[in-house]
Amino acid sequence: MQITLSAIKADIGGYVGHSSSHPDVLSKAEQGMAQAKQEGLLIDYHVTRCGDDLQLIMTHQHGEDSNQIHKLGWDVFISCAEVAKKLKLHGAGQDLLADAFAGNVRGMGPGVAEMQFEEREAETIIIFMADKTASGAWNLPLYKMFADPFNTIGLVIAANMHGGFSFEVHDVKESKKIVFHAPDEIYDMLVFIGAPGRYAVKAVYHRDSGEIAAVSSTQKLALIAGRYVGKDDPVCIVRSQGTFPAVGEILEPFASPNIVEGWMRGSHHGPLMPVAVNESNPSRFDGPPRVIAAGFQLAEGTLVGPRDMFDDLAFDNARKQANDIADVLRRLGPFEPHRLPLHEMEYTTLPQVMKKLEGRFENI
């Protein structure tokens, strides 16, 4: 059975500040999704949130970039933004950058990750959703999942994975893409994906079968809007088991928090903390950045789940490490490397400050 799995997210309005999502907003989204399922547009859906970001997870048979599905997402976000405005939630409708739907939500603000595939006999899916970080946050975890044998032993001992995976990498500033093959081109690939502010892993494919293994949202909101609109709070869909890494191999990268860009005003580096959904309420310095993981089995397109995969004592040490890293970074205040480098600050107050002081810079 051919299935399309779509995860579309948007910051509709924070409760309180940028910390969480209001129940009325989630309820409104639930109503819109339920109606779409009743009308036959969707096979199934799940509404959730990560921090102040509303997450719409949908299964259907309309393929990727479907006008109908994207319009559904847009309409639900618009209706939820109206609720947020009535409640005077912070940044109501922040990620909705267009006045009207234009056929596809890509480039309109919301983040999108979609994949179409033939549903297997046992189809295991993990959907990662993050808040207070940017699209390149998945680079290191996806590398570990699909290219690092110290993380994923299946790359060594599973015959159906030993051939490796291919990584589609996007240059989000120049709108270009390139495909790297692992393990052959790992060193070349790392030159690029080690700079997640510019290069983001968009998708991963099984080299032998060509099947889609993972897909992420790579939208960079500041580049779309031409102004500061916060970080991108990305989503990532990963298929698991069989010819793909096991669930434990997919979750393992988050046992050691990597440092990502985002956090306060989208202008700082911070640790990516794996948490249960009910703990995805970033508050300390509007953070630190959070990531949740929803696990599903698919049954003829029905979402069996979710299981809250980070609601596990095994990730307590990762959460403690993230807090310790946050303590160290916060001591730096406005100094790099806690604050992002100047070239990443171009959508904040930097241009205004430079213009104000331009006449005071003298040649040396």
C-alpha cells in the first residue's frame, strides 16, 4: 500500500511567552484534522506540540507536495492563529508569512517533512520534533544513525545495511543540493554537514534499494522572510527496523546532547535536550532547545501510537548533561561561542547597529 506521511509544523502562538502551546489551540487543530479524516482526505492524523510549535502528523494517499494536504495544514494553522490572537498569545501566527495560500506551504513559513513509500509488513516510524533550534540540528543525529558504526552496529553486522546510505544535502542559502554516498564519501560530506547553519541533511536513502529512510524540514525562516522570525524548529521523519536502523540505533544519537543554534531569540548555541512531550516547555533563557520523539507503527496508513520515546529514564543522563552544558554556555552571556557568530546575526539588530556606527569606523 502506497502511503504518504506528512509532518507540517508552525509556531502559532506561545503560552506563556515562547514556552508552550495553549490547549485551546491544540483543540482547534484537532477539530480541523478530525473533519478532514471524516471527509476522506486523510487516512489518519495525530496532533501534538513541541514547546510553542503546533505539529500536524498526517497519513494519506495524495503524494508529496499535495495541494490538498498543504492547504489543509495552512487552513488549520490559520484557524488556530485566530484562537491564539483572541487569547493574545505571544507571537500569534508568527510562522505564517503569507497573506493567502499559494498552492504549497513551502516558502510560506511552516516547516514540512514528507515521504512517500510502500508500507512494509511492519512499518516502524519515529518522528522527531524540535523547538528553539534550526533546520541543521538533524545533521549530527542523522549522520550517527546512518553512517556511524559506533552508533549503529547494524552498519557492520546487518547484511541488508552493510552497503550504506546516501545523504541528500541542501545548501539552504544558495538553494542547491548534492548527494553523498556513505561510507565512501563520509569525509567529503562532513566538510559540509559540519556547518549546519548553511548545509542541512534533507533526506537519506538506502543505497541498495533506493528506498527513502529519513526526511527533514530544511526551511530557513529568516531567508524566507528577510527578517528575524525566530529559528525554524524543525521536524524529521525516520523509518526504522528491517533494512533501516533499529529504534534503539535511531534514538541513540540523542543520548549525548549535541550543541545547536537557536535558544534565546534564535541567536545562541545551546544543547539539544531530549524530553518527553509534557516536558517540552523551554523556559530557562527560553530554552534550552528541546527535542521530542513520537513513535508509531503504521497499519494500512493508520497511526498506531504514539509512543513517547524520550519518556525514558535512560535519557536522564542526557538531560543532566544538557543542563550542565547550558550552565557553561550561559556564563559567556553575549560572547561567542554562546552567541552566534556575526554572519548568523544578520537578521537581528546587527544591521541597524552597523548603520548607526558606520561613520565612526576609521581606517587603521
